[in-house]
Amino acid sequence: MRFNKDKEVSKKRIALLISAMLIFIIFSAFISVKLYPLIIAIASSPEKMMEFKAWIESYGIWGGVMLMTLQVLQVIVSVVPGGPVQILFGLIYGTWKGLLLSLIGMTLGSVTVFFLVRAFKYKFITMFMSKEKLDEYRFLKDSPRLEKILALLFLIPGVPKDTLVYYVGMTDLNIKKFIWIVVLMRIPSMMFSSFIGNNIGMGNMMSSFLVLSALCLAGLAGMVYNRCFIKKSNEKSAYQQVM
């Protein structure tokens, strides 16, 4: 009798956990979709950025918590682009503090995705991306160079890193290595975004424009490289399976 009662309690806990996760995911998606136009508008207007900065600063420490929560949601839902959010961190808190807070939010979001994928596997991933998009990274599944490839992809600008985080959860990579790769390799691009925001806040619009232009060009080059790399890797993987 006690065994059956414990089993029922366990099922109820699992059902409660799943329900809580689903509510959080739905809420995150709703908030991200609603905030998308706002973030784009703020990022494209220095005047609105300064208004937003004053609004966040009026909340003190909770303003930072709000922005980090937005960064977490951005990683989980991947609807709000990461760049504008990181620029906002630099605008409000400066290059280095903004980078640190943005990294904390990005890491929390990435780890959340990692464990959700481990818990719910394929069904969870397909809630946020199509099967075709997921299949692009199938070559990573059995790659003996998984860590090196991931480090390269997370370092290169223009690679859809938040999408990649979902797939990594399906590999055998452990959480410690996952965190090191995701955090360390994303620092350069996040630092540049934070630097741009800081310069906008100080009124150095020309410096911001030049760095942003260089970052966009690097992103375009990275996108082209990523497409070629994915195509070549999948063709190689398919050939090895046939052989």
C-alpha cells in the first residue's frame, strides 16, 4: 500500500513539474513576442534608448533583474534577437558591468534550455523550431570533434547560437563543458554589443556606428560560413554512414 501511495505522489509531482514548465514556456513566449517590437524600436532610436535607460535605473537593483530576465527569455524562446538586448545592457550599465549581467542572463537561459531538452528531448525542441531546422545540426550527434566544432560555432558571429543550444542538449556533452563553451565562446560578440551600447549612452555615435557596421559584416560572413560548414559536414556524415 505504501509503495502505491509513494508512486501516486511521485506521479503528481512529475505532473506538477511539467505543468509549471509549460506555463513558464507559454508565458515566456507571450512576453517575448509582445516585447519584440519594443526592443527593436528602442535599439533603433537613441532617444528611446535613453528613456528606457532612465526607466530601468528608476527600479534600482530590480531593473538589472528585469533585464536579466529578458535575456533569459530571449535565449529560451529565441524570438527576441540577442544583440539589441545586449546593447541595452551596455547602454545602462557600461561595457563591463553590462557584459557581466548579460552573460549571467545568457548562461541561466542556456542552462535552462539544456535541462529542459534533456528532460523532454525531441518533443520540447520541436515546440520552438521545425524538424528541418533541427536536422541541419544532425552531424553533431556522433561527431568525435563535438567540443571543438561547438567552440568554433559559438565563437563565429552570425551563427544562430540560441538555436544551437537546443541541439546541444541532445548530445552527450556534459553540463560543465557546455557552460564553458557557451560562456567563453560568446564573450567576444557580447562584449562588442555591450561596447556599442556604452558608446551610445556616452553620445559616441560614430564609434558605435563603426563597431556595429564591423559586427554586421562579421555576422554576414559568419552566416555564409555557417551555411557552407553545415552543408559540408552533413554531406560528410551521410557519406560515412553509407561507407
